[in-house]
Amino acid sequence: MMKPYRAGITGTGSFLPEKKLTNSQLESIVETSDEWIVKRTGIRERRILEDFAPLADIAVEASVKAINDAGLSPLDIELIIASTCSPDYLSPSLACMVQGKTGAKNAAAFDVNAACTGFVYALQIGRQFIENGTYKNILIVSAEAMSRVTDFTDRKTCVLFGDGAGAVVLSRVDDGTGIDAAILGAAGENGDVLTIPLLYASDTDIQNRNEGKKQVIWMDGSEVFTFASRIMAEATKNVLNNAGVEMEGIKYIFPHQANMRILQNAAKRLDISMDKIYSNLEYTGNISSASIPVCLDEASNKGLLKKGDKIIIVAFGGGLTYGSALLTWSM
Ligand code: UT7
């Protein structure tokens, strides 16, 4: 049965902090090399939020751009869903901070945490509110201060992550564009391979970290790598099947930007050329849930997307979680 409404992206925005952390700067912080980082990850530099700046500020920058891009005012926004695994506060939520700072007085607001998959989860949640007729305009903002949950004495993780924010406006559309299909999933039984403790940490998690560093990322990189390489291809194939669309019909895939080798593995498994896979991780590092909306905004600003183009977004992350969505571009 045809749904009465569809949910489409009608505005995008992003913001990266000015301060850069290059591979050569990291060489003076931990025992690593530009050569190792580029070869194993594809990352050259990442952006870092200044100590005095709240994450909410960059979330607001990205949100205001997305709202303007959609031709709306903050008062038109009826719901704000923020995704983050590195918020300023547990309460108020990041979404409420964005609501207050943008003056989106008519919006309800809450946060979603699905780690790096957060944007895909938030998009699928927002889609429900549009398709069932509850709301017409929803702001989805993904913002991360990964540098604040990184142990800069752990070379296995500190070279990977960066900070940034990306946002989209998801609106009711009636021109056949919008979200065609989406898949969400989790593998909680393997959650201990990537953790960021907060108010409690298991003995194993305490042992895995340098002394006194509780609220930082620890990751079994190769386990996550194996999961990511498999699930990125699988989730892409499944969402294509669900939508009844062939890979030839897809203009771009926007994957979570974690490691160039993961993207190359996914391309190989999908038997597609890397030209179809959008990537900016060379200059951003892994900005967790913000990575996909930042890419969407970049691609949109570069004029790479036009109305009617079919794209896939696909992510994996802590939890473990994964998700994908197939969209017909609405802008
Ligand atoms: O958003 C989701 C988050 N996570 C990910 O996407 C991460 C997925 N995993 C990965 O991207 C990769 O596993 C890493 C980039 C983290 C690591 O690459 P790898 O090729 O799996 O390296 P490895 O962990 O097997 O380590 C190989 C060697 C080790 O040395 P030994 O034991 O062979 O002597 C490491 O100690 O490389 C060493 N190493 C480093 N050397 C220089 C690990 N980190 C570094 C470093 N610089 N930064």
C-alpha cells in the first residue's frame, strides 16, 4: 500500500571546528607515524573542538545551516532528534540544548545514542513521525566531540577520531522522492569490542584502559574491522533488496567514515568501483555519527546530488549497531 506521505531530506548543514590535528602533530604525542596512519586508515588530519567550546555550539551551527537550506525558520521545526555518543551533558539532552539555542520553540527534542550508526537510527525514527502524519518538519542533528572521549596516550585509537557536526531537515514530501527503505540492526552480544564507560565500568574495561582513564574509548580494532567489512556490504545489499532497486541505479553510497580500508573492502564485496563511494575521512577522521550528514552536506554543496538521484547511507558502530537507508534525493 502506498504510504500517504514520504519523508525526504530538504536541507543539509555541517560544521567542523577550525582547529586541526595532523598526523605529524600526533607523531609528537604518541609513537606513531604519518605513514602508518595513512596506510592503515587513509586519515591525514582531523578537527578538534576547543576545550572551552560546548559540543552544542557546533551542533547549532550545523542545524541553523540545515534549517536555512530547507527555507524554513526554527519555528517550523516540530521535533529535534540529536544523535551523539559524546554529549556535553546527560541532561539536558543535546537536542534540548539545540532547541534552546536555535529558538525552535515549537519542537519536542530528544537524543539517540547508536554510536556511529546514530544518524541512520535518527533518520529512521524521524521517518516514522513524518509517514504517520504526526510532523511535517524534523531536524536531525548528529554532533560528536570524540576528542573528549579519546585517550591521547593510546595510539590504537587516538589517531582515528575527530570532532564535527552534521544536520538535515527531514520533511513531508509528496513528489515520490524521500526515504525508500531502511534497515536497522544490532549485535549487542559483541558490544564489548568497542566501549566508552560513563558512570560504571566493568573490571575488564578498567583493565583495558590506562590507569585513571575511565571515560575513554577502548576498541579491539581488528574485531571491529572484521564486523564492519562484512556488515557494510550486507546492510547495503539488504536495503537494495528491500527497495527492489539494483546497484546500477545508485548514484552514490555514503558510508560511515571510519577507515579507507573498510570502504575498499565493502566496495570489493559489492563489486563496485570506489568512484561510487563518497569519502572525506582523509580530512575529518572518524567523527562517529556526524560523519554521514557531514558527507551529505559536502556532496550537496559540491553539486554532486540532484533531485531524483538514488543514494544509500550505511553505517556501523559501537553497540554494536548497524544500519542503512536508500533515499531518492529530494533537493
Ligand atoms: O566507528 C567505528 C570505530 N572503529 C573502527 O572503525 C575501527 C576499525 N578498525 C580499524 O580501523 C583498524 O583495526 C585499526 C586502524 C584500528 C588498526 O589497524 P590494523 O591494521 O588492524 O592494525 P593492528 O591493530 O593489527 O596493529 C598492527 C600493528 C601493531 O603492532 P604489532 O603488535 O604488530 O607490533 C600495533 O601495535 O600496528 C601497531 N599500531 C600502530 N603503529 C603505529 C597500532 N596503532 C598504531 C599507530 N601507529 N597509531
